[in-house]
Amino acid sequence: MNKLNIDANLDDPDGFYAQLLALHEPLDEAASHALNAKLVLILANHIGNREVITQAFDLAFKSTPRSSHTF
Amino acid sequence: MPLNSQSELLYPYRRSPDQDRALSAPARKPVIIVGAGPIGLTVAIDLALKGIPVVILDEAEGIGVGSRAICFSRRTLEILSRLGCGDQMLEKGVQWNTGRVFRKDRQIYEFNLSPEQGFKHPAFINLQQYYMEGYLAARVQELAARGATLDLRGGNKVTALECFDDYVSLEITTPDGPYTIEADWLIACDGPRSTIRSLMQLDFKGRVFEDNFLIADVVMKADFPTERWFWFDPPFNPGQSALLHKQPDNVWRIDFQLGWDIDREAVIRPENVIPRIEAMLGPDVTFELEWVSVYTFQCCSMQRYRHNRVLFAGDSAHQVSPFGARGANGGVQDADNLAWKLALVIAGKAPAALLDSYDSERRQGADENILNSTRATDFITPKSPISRLFRDAVLDLVEQAPFARPLVNSGRLSVPAIYDESPLNGADDPSLPTATRPGAPLVDLPLPDALGSWLLKRAGGRFQLLVIDHDIPAKEPQGDTFEVSGIDIAIVRLSTTNAPLARPRYLGNAASAVYLIRPDQHVAARWTSYNRSAITAALHTAIATVSEPLSEPA
Ligand SMILES: Cc1cc2nc3c(=O)[nH]c(=O)nc-3n(C[C@H](O)[C@H](O)[C@H](O)COP(=O)(O)OP(=O)(O)OC[C@H]3O[C@@H](n4cnc5c(N)ncnc54)[C@H](O)[C@@H]3O)c2cc1C
């Protein structure tokens, strides 16, 4: 399985999303960034497959403008 | 800043007869090496052992002082053993296995360089660079006293050079005034600010890390353990890193990361250095400063290490930040790689094109060293807020999640390059173990005393054929050496009965193996049985000579 699964794969999408936001709720922005960084590391290690991770990196990168400022 | 100078004039300026020659008839030497640092001295010894006359020029008159290399790798020890200085290094050097990593005031993990059995040399020793240079300089003088044409000239500064198709002309400044000397081959080992490189207007490109490090060598009587301690964000150097590492003679290397915007003059004043160190070591530890300096590190390389008759080796060709101890260790591998090739070219046994493989093999080595030391520096000195965020995330996770440990990078210690893409590599039999594939340095092996006690004591200095659990066919030469195209190949016979580790390291599941070994102890080609014409072809490949078409008897 060297292909990133980009189809819906979570049982309870609304529940997952709410859980993620709730996790960040008590944190200020800097702490939220730190938490996200740890999530990336923890999940990447769990996946443990560089090909899959690379596809995830690509998808995330391509869907993100170089600068978040819009004019 | 010298606080306790170690300098001795090991090679004081002496007038050479070459200085008395008419301007129109300068002396011409087969090889001139510029720079008697660790790399220049290593190449000089290797060439001298191969019978090549060498002149070494250095503007200084003795070994350098100050805080420079302290960690020397197994590969360096193996190479220096071949050249006759390994035992001194090993005897004087400090061996260490345990490393501890701290964050703030807590240990977050420790590691052990678990000594792998069956090697003559440890993975690493710690030793001041001035000892290494001292042993090498003494070896040069010993070989010269025994008749080698090895002429180490202190107080000789190269100030100009002119390159011709088949030689190089150098202008030297001495206390007695200038003279001119010519060389068929010039080896530039004149360090990171290489005069030769600037005179030839060659690029040295890379990255400067925007950070300063205070490097102090202190003498303490305290009984600190012989370990490597690394701190992220310690209370005594908040927001920065620090390192404590043992050297012989009760000397300890201390590195303090300082950040970018600092007053470089002020930080090295004893009244500023001493409180810092006291805060690190605690109030009860008495110490003396041996040497203190501030460094900014960079990772740079030349684009090519061979420019016709001029060859660059060591820091003149490439420079790395010291995290991972790859500067001198990488440069010693340059020397090891270059000497046999140049010796064969000078002897007319190999084409000058063999020297292009020096460039490609050692640029690969330098690229690996630069990659590793850049990554370590990026971890220690995060270059942006986001890289600091990830660095701190790793450190936050380390104590609870073992997966984060291998992500912590306070320097990946030097390992030898494996020249996988080398044009000199010949046949490979993939059923043999990957660690000893063509391009790789030999892996050491204990041997019975009668066979020389260690494989790496037997190997090197010439081409060899390592024949394991195999009988050379009766119709083939059976002696201890045979010749191919004017090059002697010495046969080393081993069996898994008297050298059992040959099984995992050289045979794997194969019943027998035959390895062609280069003079720098790297594998050139390998097979599971002896085939004379295959060996001949591989030797030609290994010396960059186009082989005659194989006329294999059917
Ligand atoms: C703080 C620090 C820590 C380090 N730690 C390690 C470590 O642990 N392990 C490791 O492997 N490496 C380490 N290094 C790197 C190591 O010190 C260098 O890689 C090594 O000294 C390079 O040797 P070299 O012979 O190429 O050059 P150098 O040692 O710089 O020698 C160059 C020589 O050329 C001479 N010279 C220069 N110009 C001229 C001229 N025009 N004419 C005549 N002579 C000239 C100089 O006098 C000098 O003797 C460290 C470096 C630093 C700064």
C-alpha cells in the first residue's frame, strides 16, 4: 500500500472535526502551531511509509498558496 | 586567543638549495604539497611510502594550536594505521561510548555507541588535532631520516602560481626572500582559506550558518565521566545549545552556541568566559582555560577538486560545520583516495584520467558530509521560526515517544563514503553481503596472528586479491603476487575456519568469494570464484584504463 488514501476514511467526520477543534480550543495560536507540528510527526511516524508521506506533503503543499496573505 | 600555547617549532625554516638556483632554472619536483595540516601530511606520507619524492610547504613552522578537531573516526584510524601512526593515536586518544542529551536541566535520553565486536579500532576516539598533526609530522621526519625523499619546509609561504599544461610554477616567500619552484603535480592542502584556490580564482560556494559558537578547551581535575553531553536550552545558556566532550590530559571541549548578534571580541574575554563555564560545571569544579575562540561555521565546496595538474584536498576543497566531526575525517579520506592514484599516474602505470575519479569519488564523500553536517546544524541552529517549532516538537516528544529519538540531531558521526557510482567499480556478485560491495571500504576482521591479526593490517597500500574459502585454479599463478599490466596484485588467502567473521562480512550465503581490493582498502570488484580474465578487466577499470576486449577461452 504505497498510495495515499484520499477518499473518505473516517467513520464520524463531524465528530473527528469537532475533536480536532476541541483539542486546540484551550491553546493560543503559538501553542496550536506547536501541537500541529507534533501531530505531523506522530502521524507521519505511524504511517511509516515515505512514499505515502510524500504524497501527503504534495497534496498539502499544492493546496496551500505560497503566502497566506490575500490582497 | 592563546591562553596556554602548545606550539613547538617542529619544522623550523631552513634554507633549501632550491633557493640558490638561477631564476631561469628553478627546481622541478614531481609533487609539491602546499599545507602541512593533517591532510597535507597524510598525503605526503602515503606518497612517500609508495616511493614518490615529495616537498611539503607550509608558511608556519610548526603544528597549529587552538581548538580544532577532537573526534577521529574508525576510518581515519584505519588509514593512519596503514601509514604508521594509528597505534599512537589509539594509545593517546580517549574512547567513549555513552552520549547524553539534556534539555533544560533534564536528561531526555542517552545513547550507547555499542562497540561492535571484531574491529581493531573503536568507532571513535577523542584526541586534540595538535597531537594528530604532531604524530604525522614526526612520521614524515622518521621516513625522511630513513631515506625517503620527503622535504617538509616550514616558513615557506606560497604567494603566486602559474599553471601550465604539464607543470605548475610557484612563487614562495621565505625569511630569506622569495624563490621559484616548479612541480609536475601540485596538491593544495592549504586549508579553508586556500591561497591556491584564490590565486586560481576558483569558487568556494555554500552556506554560512548565522550563528556563533564559543569553543573553549578547559583543563579540569574533576572526575567527569568520559561521555559526550549535549544540551538544548540549558539553564546556563538559555535558548541555545552546549556541548561537553572529553579529550586526553584532562582537557574538556566545551561549545556554547551564542546566537548571531553578539560582540565577538567581548565574549572571549576571560571575565566573560569563566562565569559561563562555572555556571555549566557548577561552583565546586576548578578549571583552567587552555584555549578560547569564537567560530562561525559554513558548509562550502569547490565545484571540482582536480584542475589539471592541481589537486585540492581537505578543507581547501570543502569545509563543513563541525557537528558530526567530518572535516578532518573527510579530508583524511581524500588523502587516502588521492595518493595511490597519483602514485600510479606518476609511475606511468595509469592514465591521468584516473585522477578524475579522485574528483568524483571525493566530491561524493564531501557532498555526504556537507549534507549531514548541514542537517545537524539546522537542528541545532534552527534557521526559521517554523524549523525551531519542529525542532522543539521533536524535543518535547522525545521522553514519551521513542520514535522521536532518531530525529534528534546533535551531529551524525562521520562514516566512510561508499563509492557506489564510481567509474572504478567493476563486477559485483549481489549474492555477497552488501556492506562490502564494490566502492565500499573493507570491513575489518580479526585474523589469526600468523595472518597479521587484523584484515585491515594486511590490506592496503597496493592492489590485493582477497581469496576466501577458495582454491585458485591449478593452471593459474599460485604465488603470493601476480602481475597485470605492470601492476602487482598480492594474494591474501583467508578461510572461514581461521577467520570466522569472514562469513557474515564477506561471504553471506556464498560458499566462496574473491575480492579485488584497491590500495586504499576499498573494494574494486568481487566474485564468488576466481576468473583471471574477469580480474584483469576489473583491474583495468579500477585504474581507469580501457581494457583489451576479453578473449576468454571457451
Ligand atoms: C572548532 C572546530 C572543531 C572541529 N572538530 C573536528 C572534529 O572533531 N573532527 C574532524 O574530523 N574535524 C574537525 N574539525 C575540522 C578540522 O579541523 C579540519 O577539517 C582540518 O584541520 C582540515 O585540515 P587541512 O589539512 O585540510 O587544513 P588546515 O588544518 O587548515 O591546514 C592548512 C595548512 O596550510 C598552510 N597554509 C595555508 N596557506 C598557505 C600558503 N599560502 N603557503 C603555505 N602554507 C599555507 C597552513 O599554515 C596550514 O598548516 C573542526 C574544526 C573546528 C574549527
